[in-house]
Amino acid sequence: MQLDEIAQSLQDAGLTPRGAFHPAAGDGVPALAADTPARTVVLAGNAGPQMWQAFTAARVGQPTTLDEWSVRVLTALAARLGAHAVFPFERPYLPFQRWAMRAEACHASPLGLLIHPDYGLWHGYRGALLFAAVIALPPPDRRASPCASCADRPCRSACPASAFDGTAYDVPACARHLAGMPEPACLDIGCLARHACPIGRDYRYAPAQARFHMQAFLGHSQPRRPA
């Protein structure tokens, strides 16, 4: 199995290859079986409109959630490629952010999201393919974080709810603002703090995708009423 073949299969499914690495002790990569460790991890996600287009096309006549679509697509790919698929939204949670920083030039940002030198804050991870084989990989991308040379840090001051202080993300404050805001700016175009970052603006989510993600966040962050 070649990395180019895996990457093409992900792209054909509407996903973006998000780097790969050979796991080491401490990476938290689960074994494939009791006596079979995973020796190569290939991350899959989104950067650009391809995933959103594939997902919305799949929902026509067959409503599905993004997580369900991700599981269906990556499980089928794993079966075809001889891999095992794992996901960031399934419990017990796996350290996908740590894997992302091993796989490509991703770094922690002041918002807590991972920032990429090309994609900025407009990217995500939908799953990973674990392989028993040691697949040849290119040299790792070790570009520095764009935040290191950003003196102004406009993302820190753009949030109307003051949900970011550079060390933590106040999720309840963000949710309260979204639920009670008089004008739906964040709900319609996405997080204003995210938009303030100058990196990766060509990868910003289209309004429909931004609205989808923001409404999903709001739904998950609201306290559930007793049945």
C-alpha cells in the first residue's frame, strides 16, 4: 500500500488527507489486535469545500449526521484498504490533536483550535486510518506556527462574548451569546474570532457550512432538559 493511493482514495470520497506518522510510545494509538500494533496512522479530514460538498450530496433523500457520514465513508475505505478506522467523536476519546501535530504542521492557537500554516483555523479531522504495515512517508512538515509571528493577535479581541483569554475557551459564555444574540452574525458566518485570523482565508467555510457547524455546537452546548 502506497501513501499516494490512500490519499487519492480519501480525496475521491470527499475527504482531505491530513498527514500521516509512524506511532511511537506515548502517542495513544490503539492496537489493531492484541499482538498487532498500528504502525502507520493516516489522518483524514477537511480543508476546503470538498467534504461539505460530498456530505451534502449524501444527505439528499437520506438524512444523516456528519459523524454518521464520516463513519460510513471511512469504515468502507478502511475495509477496502486493509486498515482500521477510528474517530475523534467516539468514546473513549483518542488524542487526535496530538496526532495532528505529529502528522503535519499544526500548532495550538490562542483560541485552542489547531492552526495550520496554509489552512489557518479552517480545517478539521473526521477520522484516522490505522495500518499494520509501515508505509513509507515523506519528511514531516515542520513549518512554524503562524501565531509565532503574529504580534496583533486579532483573534483574541474579536469575540463578542470574550470567550477566549489565550489560555482557555469559555464554552458556556460562547453558547449563551449564540443563544441570545440579537443579530445572528456568528451563527450565519461562523465564529468571529476565527474570522479575525488572517491565515487561511481562502479556506473559510461557506455560509451554509458555517451555519451547520455553529448550530450543531449550540445544540450540543445547551443543557438538556429532564425527560
